[in-house]
Amino acid sequence: MTIDLSTPPVPFSFEVYPPKSEASTVALHETIRELAAAGPRFISVTYGAGGSTGGRSLDLLRFIRSETAVSPLAHLTCVGNTYGAAKALIREFLDAGITSFLALRGDPPAGSEDDESFLGDLRSSAELVQLIDRVQAECAPYTEAVIPGVPGAARVERRAKVDIAVAAFPNGHPRSRHPREHIDALLAKQAAGATLAITQVFFHSDDYLSFVGRSREAGVRIPILPGIMPITSRSRLCRVLELSGEELPAELAIALEVEPTPEGQHDVGVAYAADLAREVVAGGAPGVHLYAFNDHRTVLAVLRDADVLSHTIQKEAVR
Ligand code: FAD
């Protein structure tokens, strides 16, 4: 399975996170089925830095792989890992048939400094990109694959070459030491073998479009997929700003502030994200990647409002 961004009309993809309980697992599986029915290029699954979600991430990736026709994409972080542990982890994912990765550094625990020993042996995601590539090359050329819909059955198949995506930061990384550092980092990730970049959340299409322009001038050639997050409540806005270090988007903040009901705030967030999606696609984005927050209704509504998803598919997918 490979990540294909070339098929019209507008390719789209989703990010979900692993379930936290048995009850949420059942609901998430249903959400995954709804998202898959819309025809995304891939569904990515986050990974807790330091391995906090390891097994649950892999279980969910296995579910996507065996129960849907969509390619799963595994986030992997290197923070806190020894070289040997990182190799073993990558091998475990490859052995489960996962062939698409988002290689990330991950963030150290809050309040800690980056030069502390828990950062581990790999200091940047570029090193993780190289390691994934190396482990894949060392693996046996054949693997056992599950046969969807036939419990317990497996077939031997040739291992697919891995696709490795990386993170990009249209407004810079909050810890960057100089304004170009995030573009230099993206160049290093490309040189290490990354084939796709997915951006951090941003709130204005110009942030993305000017970043792509600056990246291209600097020599970045890989597709840069805009990461779009529907902000459907004031509390979500606060949380996202805290985590991403992005500046408060005044227009969106005011629109959420004046909207008295949760339903109204939800509609504000959907409309804002749909406008953003429409603008970046009009500006040449190779597709849109939606942060789904494990809820299919909101992201499918964004795609419908942005005219990315046909109304027929939307009707079938959102029952
Ligand atoms: P690197 O490639 O190693 O760093 C590159 C950039 O970060 C450079 O621009 C550099 O300027 C800057 N930078 C990083 N650290 C420093 C530093 N100490 N000092 C100065 N500059 C620094 N995290 C998770 O834990 N799990 C996930 O599943 C996850 N998914 C993500 C998905 C996307 C699309 C994005 C954009 C981020 C995700 N993150 C996730 C967060 C990510 O791990 C952090 O943003 C992390 O700080 C940087 O990751 P990186 O892979 O870009 O790091």
C-alpha cells in the first residue's frame, strides 16, 4: 500500500488517535468505518511520545489495515528511545504490515529540557527517517499478511517499500532558534528520505501558502500536505493554541465567543475549516489532511462544505 496523492478530485486524509478505553474502542472502530467509506488516501494514527500509546496505536493500525480498504499511516516518535529500542519498534510495525510512517521527534515531557538524557539516542526526526529506511532494508523481503474478512487466515506477500512522511511547521516550531530553522529541518528530513510533509495546524491560508513558497525556494520538493483542524469550541481553541504555540486567530476566536450554543460553535468551526481547505486547495495544495479528533461527522461536514467530498458520498458516510 502506498500513499497516492495524485488522483483527482482533491485527495484527503484523516488523523485519529488511539482509544483510551474499551468503550471508546467500539465507537472509534465505527468512526474509522465511516471515515474509510468517504475514500481517504490514508488514515494516520498518533503515537504517544515515549511509547505511551504504543500497543494501542498498533492495534488501531491493524484494524484499519484488516477491516478497511484504506492505507494506515503510523506516527512514530523517537524521543526517549535508545537506538536498539527504536529499531525493535520499527520492526514490530513493519511486521504488522505497516508500510507508511510519519516520523516525528515527539515532545519531551512538560517542564523538561531537551538536552536531558531521556531524549534518547535519536535527536531529530531526520535520524528516525533514516532508521526506518535502514530497518526496512534489513527486513526479510516477504511477510505474512492477514486476509481481510477471513479470520485466522494469512498469505505470504512481498514487503512494500515504506513511505515516510514528516512534520512541517508553516509558522515555525515554537522552539526554533531562528526563523529559517524549520525550513532547514524540513530540508534535512527530505535529504534523509522523507517523501511527504504534513503541516502543523495553522489558521490562515497565507501562512501555509507562503510557507510552501519559501520551502520551494529553499529546495524542498516533496508534497506539503496542509493539516486542517476544525476548531468547534472555545475550549478546543485554547487547548490547540497551548499545544501548538500558534497565535490566537482573532476572527475565529470572536466568532466562537459570540456564539452562545455548542451547536452554533460547532458550525462556526466547520465553516472556518472548510474556508481554509477551499483556499489552500485553490492555492495549489496537493490535498487536505484533517485532524478528526475521533469524530467522523465534523471532518466529513468540513469536506462537504469545502466541496471536496461529493454530497452523495457524504450522505452515505454520515448516517
Ligand atoms: P524535528 O524534525 O526533530 O525538529 C524539527 C523542527 O523542530 C525544527 O524546525 C526545529 O526548529 C524544531 N525543534 C524541535 N526541537 C527543537 C528544540 N529543542 N530546539 C529548537 N528547535 C527545535 N507528537 C507526538 O508525540 N505524537 C504524534 O503522533 C505527533 N503527531 C504529529 C503530527 C503532525 C502533523 C505534527 C506537525 C506534529 C506532531 N507531533 C506529534 C508533534 C511533534 O512531535 C512536535 O512538534 C516536535 O516538537 C517536533 O517534531 P519534529 O518531528 O518536527 O522534530
